[in-house]
Amino acid sequence: MATARLVHLKAALHRRRWASSPPPPSELLRLPNIVVRSFSTTMSPPSKAIVYDEQGSPDAVCKVRELPPVPIKDNDVASGCWLLQLIPPTLIGLKNVGVYPVRPPVPAIGGYEGVGEVHSVGPAVKGLGPGDWVIPSPPSSGTWQTYVVKEESVWHRIDKSTPMEYAATITVNPLTALRMLEDFVDLKSGDAVVQNGATSIVGQCIVQIARVRGIHSINIIRDRAGSDEVKQKLKELGADEVFTESQLDVKNVKSLLADIPEPALGFNCVGGNAASLVLKFLKHGGTMVTYGGMSKKPITVSTSSFIFKDLSLRGFWLQKWMSSEKARECRDMIDYLLSLTRSGELKYEYDLFISVFPSPFASLFEKAKMHECG
């Protein structure tokens, strides 16, 4: 099962060090109160950031830099002491930074998601105050720094009763799952969807949001050791059926569905044969939405799938969606998703790193001392 990698930046505010193992997450997530410092000027505190000047492997191109204070204008909000940061899976796998289709100009500060605490605000700011928890919405680059100053309109205040690990990761994967369930087919309770990559964070969210809405989910996973355990975990999340790819090497996959109706909507994040298996399940006139290509293999569609089944192939990219007029709805959807996390209806696994960060970020986060702000 895929997990979200998170860096807890506030747990060590008092420079706590553990001789053996750290306290459990439940203790770490009980945050101490912070006294917001008062400044006689309208400048932010100095900041430390993880910056890259060129594309390349993060351990080679990412550096820690001191950033000078910046003016806090009338409508600005300074979010300081980022509570929890997401380390994207692409960087965990030592992929290159700065090569995504949408990239900031270099030199650039890393980071895209995260949850922070308001440090100070400009005199014209009315909707936020020191101590509020905020996320950038829509998400924006540059969160890997101790203080971020942006206009009030950039920030979205969230309920502090929200588990912070979900607040830090809600705006990409869960939102992708929600939009794909709503944007392509008018699904009703009792309908069904099919997906590959079911163990990904998006896949886990699709299973759970579909369950909340009474929609059946058919899930395809890779053949691998421990697949029975993976199947069980997905079913505990609400999956109706989970099949390995080899189980679907049959002439009529629909015979495996029992009382589940043929799905009208499918999701593909793998490509290759895994995408073909999604197509095999779809009903006449069904739609497959591709939002990833982990296998780096092309999607192959038979002529009969187009002529006799009238299938449609679509694509989804959250970045493009957020740049459209629909992005205005983004914050309401985030609040809806966060309400599901608070009720326990939406959850996914995450790795929480406190004093020992995953390579190649260990030295960077330690040098930046981003966990010692406040």
C-alpha cells in the first residue's frame, strides 16, 4: 500500500531529543502552544529554505539558504513554523527536481503541499489571525521554508481538529480522486467504478469516497508477494472486489462480478496491460480516465472496443483543473474531504519522520533546522 511521506516540523520545537525511539504519533501531534512574537516593524522574520538552482537529483541540487526578512504588506499573511510537510514520492525515489511539466523558474524553493500556522498578519487582513492553521489553496510551490509571506487570498484556514497529516496532504491526491469521481460520469448510488493502481493514495481515496456515496469499486493490483494482505487492507477501506492482474486472465471478466453492475467509469494510472484490464470491465459507452502512467507503457485499445463498445478515453491533470474556473470550488471540496478525515471515513497510510529524515533530505532538513522555528 502506498504511503504519504511527511516531515513533522513542529514536534521538536523545544529541541527534544530521544535516546531510543520517539514518542508515538498521538503524543507528537499534540502540539505545544506557541507565543507569537511581536515585531515593531512590518517585516517577516528571517527564514531558511531548501532551494535548487537547476534540475537534477535532489541530493545534488538542493541547498539550504538563509533568506532575509521580507515586508508584510497590508493584505499579507506570514505563515510560520510549518507544522507538517509532504515529501513527494518522486523525490523519495531520487527522481529529478524541477522537471515536472509545470515548474517554477530557478532558483526555486522546494515544496508544494503542507500545513502551517499563521505567525503574523498585515493590518488589512480580517479573515486570519496568529495561531490559525492554513494551507495554500490552490497549492503553490515554495513551502520548504520556515516562513512564507503571501497575500491572504492564497491561504485557506482549516479546522484545527483536523488530523494534521491529512491537512498537509489533502490538496493533491484526495482532491484528484474526488474530481475524477465527479467530472466524467454522473454516478449514482449502486453504480460501480473500476481502477488499477488501487494501492496508490489516489486509489485508496477512490475506494473510500465511492463507499461513502454507495458506489461499488472493483480494484486491480499487481501480482506480488503479500497480495492477499493487500487485498484485505483494501477491503477494510471499503473495496467491493480486489483482483490481481493474473486473476483477470480470463475470457469474460464480468463473470467475476457477481451482483456488482458493469462499471461505467474506470481509472488508469499504470498504462500497458493494466489499462487494458480496466477497459475489459467497462460497460458499453463506458469511460476510462487516465491520470498517470507508472509503467511507462502505452495504452493499447482494440478496434472492437471503440466500434462495438463505444468506449471513451479521457485524461485528467489536477494542475489544469485548478487553473480553470472550477478552481473556485476547490476550498469547499477540501473542507468536504477534511470532514471525511475527521469522521474517519477517509484515511490513508503515512510515514511520519521527525528527527531522522529520509535520504537525501536528512542533512538538508537538519541544516535548515526547520523544526526549530517559533
